Amino acid sequence: MKPRQKKFVYIILALVALGTAIGLVLYALTNNISLYFTPTQVLNKEAPQGRGFRMGGLVVVDSVKRQSDGLTVHFSITDTAKSMPVVYKGFLPDLFKEGKGVVVHGKLEAGNVFRADEVLAKHDENYIAPEAAYAMKQAAKGQSAVNAASSVSAPAAK
């Protein structure tokens, strides 16, 4: 083989190896991506079924119920439009409080109950995840549009 042909073969092999490496990295990333949804999106069936994802919003006041085992906690998360029940077994973060922002990671179970395997509480008095703030604003807009449409009365008969 001529030196020029050897270089060509090495370049082709390097490109194949690079393509394989990029493909493996992308495949690994798609399996580890955890998408973020609001309770409204979950209840509208926009969240993946049978796969883990993140859901965030505010902990509904007076919704936190602890079981006698001391580890299992039931609570609800709202985006101000709809609420979703959550079950979590484990220790809650110190900043977890009713009426405050929270992000949970887990899967949706039968009966529209979210089984969380991780609970993340906000870290600052004024902080809310940008995605959560945007989603809550969109949910509030959608809810106010529904309320406005239902409050419009029919035109008077002549």
C-alpha cells in the first residue's frame, strides 16, 4: 500500500471511531435525561409514562401527612392551577415546608399518584426554578382564561 492510501485508511478509521464515540455519548445522555413537568402537564398526560421525570411546584398547605413509620410522607404539589398527590419514603430536606417550592423526581403510578425517589427543596427565600416560575405563570394564564370564558354571560335575547 502506498503511504497516501495508508493515510486515507487511518483517516477513515479515525472518523468511524469518532462517530461511534459520539453515538455512545448521545445514547447515554438520552437514557439519563430527566424532563421537568408541572402538575397540570402531568394530569394532561404530557409527562412520560413508565419513565422517571421531575415535577415541580408549591407544596399545598395542610397536605403533608406522615405515616407511622416516620419515613413515608404524603403531600400534594400545585402549580396554582392543578394539584398532584406525591408519596415519598425517606428523609425530607430541612427546607421542605408547606407553601414553599419543591421539585420531586420519580415516576407516575396508577391512580395519578407520583411516587418520588428524590425531593429537592428550594435553597433560598426568593428562589424558584426558572422552569417552575414559567410553568406556573403559564398555568395561571390558562386558568384565568378558563375563568374569564366561564364568567362571560350569554347575549341578552331581543
